[in-house]
Amino acid sequence: MEEPDVVKALAALAQPVRLRVFRDLVVAGPQGLTPTRLAQDLGVTPSVLSFHLKELLHAGLVSQERASRHLIYRAAFDRMNGLLAYLTDNCCEGAGCGVDAVTPECDCAMADSSRAYS
């Protein structure tokens, strides 16, 4: 992932409603959710949700698919993983500490507790 894409993704997530929408879609998994279900889950109006979904779509963090009369929104897991990879690429001075989505803490955090931090 390139820096401009990272900035766009982080900017999209730097808003409370959009962050909640994205997290709800991540929890929903690959089957995604309809706007109606998202609005109900999050307690927002359809017009507010539409605005925030548009911003997440623009940042490439969600996808949209038409299924019959319904729209289905899904988290773009490849984009999310790319963002996480970009943010952790040089973690621990490039030592490859193994940060992953299951255990979000860095493996090297305990490895050298005597290291001085500035």
C-alpha cells in the first residue's frame, strides 16, 4: 500500500461513525451487511449512513455489491490487511515482530524490556 492510500484510509477511519461502520462490517465477515441492518445496528439515519459509506468506499475500505433489490456492503479485508502491514512494516526497528490481527500486541514488546525509549 502506498502512502497516499494509507493517508486516505486513516482519514476515513478517523471519524467515530465511520470507524463503527467499518468495525461492524469486519465483524459481519465476508457476507457483509445491508444499509438497513447497518443503520439499525449503529442507530444512525439512512442519510447519515449513506454519507459515511461513501467515504469508506472512496478510501477503498469497503466494497458494495447489488444483490437483487439490495445493496450489500463488505469490509475490504485485503485493504485492511494492507493498511496494517504498512503500519507495522518497520515495527521494532525492522525486526519483524509478527503483529497480527489475532494477537495485536507486538511479539518484541517483551523481548527487550531494558531498551531505552525516547
